[in-house]
Amino acid sequence: MKKLIINADDFGYSRSVNYGIVDAHTEGVLTSTTLMTNMPGAEHAYELGEKHKSLGIGIHLTLTCGKPILKNHRTLVDSDGNFKKLYHYQKLFHIDANELYAEWKAQIESFLNTGLIPTHLDSHHHINNLEPILPVFLELAKEYKLPVRHNFKIKPEFGSITTTDYFEYNPEILLEGIKTVLHEYKKAQTIEVMCHPAYLDKSLMIGSSYATPRIEELAMLLHPDIKRKLQRHFQLITYRELQKEEA
């Protein structure tokens, strides 16, 4: 039976996002999430993580949203001390790899200081797969011995990396008939489907370019037909189980 990780990005963004993710797990098919340690809802997310041990929680390394954990950055922030927006990284840009390593390490350590054990690493806005940034991401994954999201081309020189066979950007694939879903993943035994379930609040509506679709994603993950279909044809797992299998 194929193994499926359904992962919600943006845990810690806000309380409404946090509650949506937890409901998608406890009442639906969500198995995993990744937490933004620098965001206002992070402490609330840690509290929920302590209460819901079956939810796999990784770290959503952040470079394009909110403020950094560390201060005195030169190349990572704008004049107000906020992380630069995603558009900054869509053409030519300069980034100090040592600054990035220090910031992302601080984000990981912030998570570890809570006593929670992360299941894997990914990044907000897939910023990790940019050429100047990917080496830092992989260095930290190896340092902390964590699996990663398969959103970049894996090359032999990267060495051994624990990840899924396939990464799905579009969660609406889960609405398709089971024959279509299985055909889409016929060459993969392990799959991660990314999603962004949430309830809506003002901070999300103002701060995110992807807001109202989160309600539809949450409804999909909670739908009993989706739950029956996936549980019948997939083994729903987290990155924790994936890493144990490859150990």
C-alpha cells in the first residue's frame, strides 16, 4: 500500500491557522504540519503540539514572512527589520549564506527549546529550492538529521537524503476519483501532499496572498468521503514514520 503524508504549511502563523490545522488532523485526514517559529502564533502552536502527539510537526523555515529570530542581519531584512518579501528573490539578489545559516539554525533551535522533536524541514514559499539557498537548507537538514520536503531536484552529490518519492503541490488532487489519484502516483510509493487549511482571521486576510482558499482546503480535509477514500487506499503517515523506515 502506498504511503501518504498530508502536510499543512504555516502552523504558527496565527491562532486561526493553528486551529484549522489541528481540526484537519483530529477530525480529518491531515497527518503532518510545519511550524513557522518566528510568527505570532508560534507559542500557541507549540501548546497545541504538546496536546496532539499524533500530529507530525516539522519546521517551516522562514525567510519571506514576519521578523527574524536573530537581530542585526544585513542581507535578509528590509529597512524596517522585516524579512524581505518573496518578490525580492524572484530575480537577481544577494544573500549572505552565513547570515541565512545562523537565522535558520536559530529557528530550528527555537523549536527544539520547547521540547518538541521536529519530524522534518521545509520552507515558506519554497524558498529553499533557490540555488544560492539550497546548500544552506541541506547543510542544516544533515546537521540535525532531519528529512526534507522533495520540492527540488535531488542530485547524487547531495548524498543520502530522507524524503518522499513524490511531492504534490496541488491538494485538490484529493478530490479526484481514486483511479485518477493512484494513476498520478503510480511511480511513487511515498507521497507528500502540501496543503494550507485554516480558519480565517484578520491577520491572515491582511498578511497572506493566499487566504480564502484555505477554508475550502480545510473543508476538503474534513470531508468524510475524502477520509474514507484515502484510508482505504493509502497508509497515512508522517515524516517520523518515513524516517524510521529508512533508518
